[in-house]
Amino acid sequence: MDFLTLIQVLDSSVRLATPLLLACLAGLFSERAGIFDIGLEGKMLAAAFFSAAIAYMTGSVWVGLLAGIGSSIVLSLLHGAASITFRGNQLISGVAINFLAAGLTVLIAQSWFNQGGRTPSLMGGGRFEGIELPFALGPKDAEATGRSLSELIAEAGPISQLYSELISGHSILVYIALLCVPATWYILFRTRFGLRLRAVGENPAAVDTAGISVIGLRYAAVMICGVLCGIAGAYLSTALQAGFVKDMAAGRGFIALAALIFAKWRPWHALYACLLFGLLQALALRSDVVEGLVRVEVPVQVLDSLPYVLTVVILAGFVGKAIPPRAGGEPYVKER
Amino acid sequence: MTDQAPAIELKGISKAFGPVQANKDISIRVMPGTIHGIIGENGAGKSTLMSILYGFYKADKGEIFIQGNKTEIPDSQAAIRAGIGMVFQHFKLVENFSVLENVVLGAEDGALLKPSLAKARFELMRLSEEYELNVDPDALIEEIGVGMQQRVEILKSLYRKADILILDEPTGVLTPSEADHLFRILRGLKEEGKTIILITHKLREIMDVTDTVSVMRRGEMTATVKTAETSPPQLAELMVGRKVLLSVDKQPASPGETVLEVKNLSVTDEDGVQRLKNVSFTVRAGEILGIAGVAGNGQSELLEVLGGIAKGTGEINLNGDAIDLTGKHSDGQTRRARGIAHVPEDRQRLGLIMDFMAWENTGFGYHNDERYQKNSLLMDNNALRADTAEKMERYDVRPPNPKLMAKSFSGGNQQKIVVAREIDRNPDLLLVGQPTRGVDIGAIEFIHKQLIALRDAGKAVLLVSVELDEIMSLSDRIAVMFDGQIMGERDPGETNETELGLLMAGVTDTETAA
């Protein structure tokens, strides 16, 4: 495998890791506050649909993004109402949200667009395009020289290849997702809000007796979870692909949960875990590279299943003991 | 003193939970710079009253005055603002946070943590030194002992500038020396002008540290007296509403044959930690052997392995015959058949199923008895219910209704159900762990009488308790456990709390003498 191929695989890993990372951080905020959320998948799916649909109708991807975030927040609040206010079972509420989103998105898509449960393809301003960082080789250089971009990159030096292919050229959402990692770390471990958020996930009674609202903190966490899931979903339909198709979240919400456990609820480790899953997904797209490496023909289906196999392995606890936030999954009932 | 405004004055506080009147028209004045005890049995309404004061519940009626000013306390935040700090029976600490983070939580100075933590660290060191709290700000809560955890709770209140400190059953989890340390701290706080409310059901603590004591019974305040002018028997009578025997009335033991012989018993837990190290002792018929020690020094493992719940190595003989410790006969059922009955330490976890009715709970271990079989397939539940009703009558379980869930009985009555079931088995050896933990005075008296009666009937009793008073008053011989070993045996008539306390802390005989 040459250097350029490696760069291309890594580039693809970053793109595929982005929705996982956003969803994983979303789950991190929620679970650190003691609210388990297996509805990440459903929220991403709803956001993917509404951002694509609204972006198509308005022609503006930014309006689409807002719509996606809005739809995800609505589902978050539903989860919050069920599990915080009414002290219901968080797993069941999450499952319900997944079913709701899976059915509702296709139903509304069919009713609005009559294209078999998908949105029309997004073009131009309806999509997030890649951002050319300064001095990177991009489509403009290709236009200026009249040659294809891939040719230009293939001829460039390794540093230029690394910069142009791996670092430059992603959509804004990829960069936002990456910035969310240090931001999450900072919020959790360096701010008052973070201290309280972590405390409410460990021992809500301690927070309550300190005179802080347990309910307020948990709703805040669930809202942040909604925003991040919304961005993740919008990324799927308006950046990674150009439009919504049925079930396009494809289990990413669950893979993000596995990554969260793998990362033991820590932001930087969440990044590494998501990049690992992203790499596995990228390799599935490049079976030629895998065959070059292992020198055996590997069926694509096997490669496709690898992220899910890793998920099962992680959830079965083969990667060491992961201790979730102690009050996770338990509704808070005030008692002496 | 009389013209000074009380630190706290409650007027006509009432609170009902459904049909249960937890507090009835309670009025109380707590003077500043005093330690005021509130004593009462479990369920007398002490904790409810304090929860109202700390903003956890809202009173149905009544007024609260703090330092002479009428104050509304709708939530904990308001209580903290009014200068009230509370140390709950079950600590409200975040286990994987440091001491410093726990103290700062909810009392931060700004949105960023760094300046708050720096300021708190400085303040914490000062307070810790001033009141001899000996707290390490960077230690994690899960890695420090309960004594220090409790001091962190006190620090939390002091850091929030509390003038009034409420402690709810603070010594339940402490060793005698830790409790003494706590009382020294409380006296120091009092000298600084703080007002302290001590809620407890232990008469000795009231007599030791309080200036004034209020007694509660069934939601009502029955009396407020100066501690110097009262006595334990008088307080006990006010608490229970009748005369109570505080010391256990018993004749000297007349021990017979050896019933239980334990030789070199060892237990290693799942994590590979040796919990019990070569323990040997005997219990004879007609005597009570008391095992004293701070919780967690191997007593639980000893009871579990004797009761057939856990496995161990070594030798156990009952009435001269060996008991299988590791094989397939090493279980509770076989032990019962051999004549061992077991009142486990944690009745809610091992003694009862809380969501089962009383008659179902008393049936455990009797399922195969002839008298409860209707035919080869069905049980005769009516017989079981009738027997349960009879047992409940005999063991004074209140209310005597076999169809109530175990969880709806008070702690003392739950324990009586377990004791009734185990003693009625007519065992040769009774294992008892913490028989009166969380049990009110009236029930303690009753349970103690049952244990003495069993002894006098010529049975062997192995009593494990962390309450030194209980061990001293019931036992005919006392063995002290520390770190999985028996540190020594003493005659209760010839020893005292100081000597036992040293043994409990692992100080061996020679050092005691020196």
C-alpha cells in the first residue's frame, strides 16, 4: 500500500467517524448526567430526514441543519419527559424513540416527496461542501490547470498530499465534530456546569442536597445530547450523502454507544474509539486495500460486518471493565 | 440566655404523608451555641422534622424562625442560605470525586472551576486545622473510611458558612473511637458558637454530648429537658411510653457440651483477598459467644461460611460431627437440617424478601415440612398462614397481619419476623448477626430477651455485633475480631470498653499491657 492510498483510507475514516463521534459525544453528555440514551440512532435518523427535507425545500443547508437539530431536540425532550419528569424506564423510552423515528421519517418523506420514502437529491446550497484550507490542492486548482484533482494530488509531494487529502477538503461539520472533543473535555472537567453534570450522574442526592436542581441539570444534558445528535444526523444526509434514504443511520447510533463504553465515557478516548470504527468502515469500502494487506481474498460482507462485530465484542465486555456513571438509568426520587 | 433569640424555633409544625401523621403540632426552641439532642424510636418523626427544616419536605402547617426571623424554607438552597447544614445518615457524597470537589459542588464561585477549587483548598485546610478534621482535600471519597467521609460532610456545611449543623444518626457507622473523635469535633464547634442538633436513638450519646434533649414519640414532641437533669431510664420511658429495661436481665450461664467447634477456618473472597485467617473457637450449649469488632473485619464472612452461604477451608464440627465446607452438602439447607439457624446481618438482603408477604417469608426453609404439604404437589398455604399469625402473636410483631409485605413493617418488626422464623426452628446453634441494627428500643429489649431465653434453654448462640454495648450485655464470652483474625477472648465481667476497643483496632494483648 503506498502512502497516497493510506492517506485516502484515513481521509475516508475521518469522514465516516464524524457522525459516530458527534453521536458518541451526545451520548456522553446524556449518560454522564445519568440518563442512558439508546435513542441516539432515532434522533440521528430524524435529524437526517428533516435536515435533508428542509434543505431541499429552502435550498439552504444551514436552515436544514437547524431543522435537523430542532427535530432531534424534540425527541430528546420526549426522552427527557419520559425518563426525568415521569421517571420512566430509560431503555424503553429510547427504544420507543428509535421505532418512532424509523417509521415517521419514511412516512413523512413519502407523503411530502412521493419518492419511495426518500428525499430528492440535494444539490448546490442544499449540501455541505468540502472546505478548501489555504494552500491545499482543491477543485479550483484543477480548474485552473485543466487537469483532474486526483492527478494533481497524485503528483504532489507527501506533505502536500497529507494536507490536501487528509486535513483539507472536509465539510465544516467534520471540523466542528473534532472541535467538540476538546470542548467537551473542557466543559466536563474545567467548568462548574461540568462538575455538576458529572455529579448528577454519580449521585443525584448529593447534587440535590447541595441545593442544585437535579431535573434542570438532566434536562440540560439531554438538550445538549439532542443538539449533537442533530448535527450528526444532518451530516449524514447533507454532507456524507446528498439526501435522506430509509434507515440511513444504519446502526451508527448503536456503534456510537459501543464507542462510548469503549471510551469509558471520556471525551478524548471517544475520539480514538470513533476513529477506530471509522477506519473499519473505511476499509470495508476499500476491499482492494485489505486484500493487498492480508494477501487473501476477503468477502466484502465480512469487511462490512467488522464494525458491528467489534460493537458486539465491546458490549460483551471483552475490552476491560467499563464502569458507567453510578446513577445511570435510575430516575431520581427524593428521599431522606 | 433567656433574652437571646433561639437559633431555631419551630412553632406548630405538622406534616402528614397520606393517612400517616409524621409530625403533629411540634414546637421546639434550640438556643444558639448549644448541642440539642432529638431522641426517639425509628419512625417517631425525627428525620421528617429535620427534612422539613432542610427544605426536603414542606410542612402542612407551622412556622420556622431562624435567629428570631420568620423564614420560609421551600428547598435546600434556602436552608443553606439560612445557615443550616445537614449531615445525613446516608452520606450525600459523589464517590469518585475528590474531597475538594465534593465540598465545592453547589458552592462554586464562578462558571470556571479553577479559582473555586483554589479558594476552597485554602479554606478547607484552614477549617480542617481549626476543627481537627484531618481531611486530605485530594483523596477520593471511595478511598477514604466512613469516619473521614462524615467529616467531609461536616466540612461541606462549614464551607457554606453554616451556623446550625444537623446530624442525623451520625454514629451508626462509626467505631467507638471515631465516635469519640466526632463528639470532640462537635464540642469544638459548639465552643465556636455553632448550634448543633443531634438526632439519634442512642441514649448514651445524648447523655455524653448534649446540653438539652427533646424526646419524640409517634410524631409528637413529648418532652424537652436539660440533659443534666434527666437520666437514661427516664428518657427511655419518654421515648417508648412505658418503662423499659435498659440492662439485660440474665443469670450466669451454665454451659454444657461443646456444640460448635471451629478449627483453622479461612475464607478467601472472589478478588483473592483472604477475609478470614485461621480462625478457631468453640461455642458450648447454654452460652452466648459474642464476636465484637468493627464492621468489615471478617465477621460477615464468618457468619456466611457457618450459615452455608459462602465456602471456606478448615474444619467445623457440630455436636462432634464434621460439617461439609466445600462439597455439595455445603449449603444452607443442609446446615438447617443439622440444627443451625441463622439470623443474617442484613435482614433486607439475606433475611427477607421485601416484596413478599410475612407468611411467605416465615415459610422459608420450611417448604419441605410435612405439615405444610397439602398433597404431593401443592403446599398448604392456609396452614402456613395460620402458623405465621400464631408466631407473629408470640413474637409481638406489629401489626400481626401475615398478609402484609415485609417492606411495610418497621425495622424492628421485620427483625422479629426473622428471629421468630429462626428460633422456632429449635436449633442447636443460632447464628445471629447485628440482631438490633436499625431496631427501636422496645424491639431491642424483646429480641435480647429471646436470645437469653434460647441460651437458658441450653442452646448455643453465636452473636456478631458491632454494638459494643450489646456484646457486653449479652455475651458470656467475648471474642474480638480484627483483620480476619481473632485478637483475643475476654470475660465480659473482667474487661471494659477501652480494652475491647484496643483489640478492635488491632492492638494485641502485649501492647495493651505495656
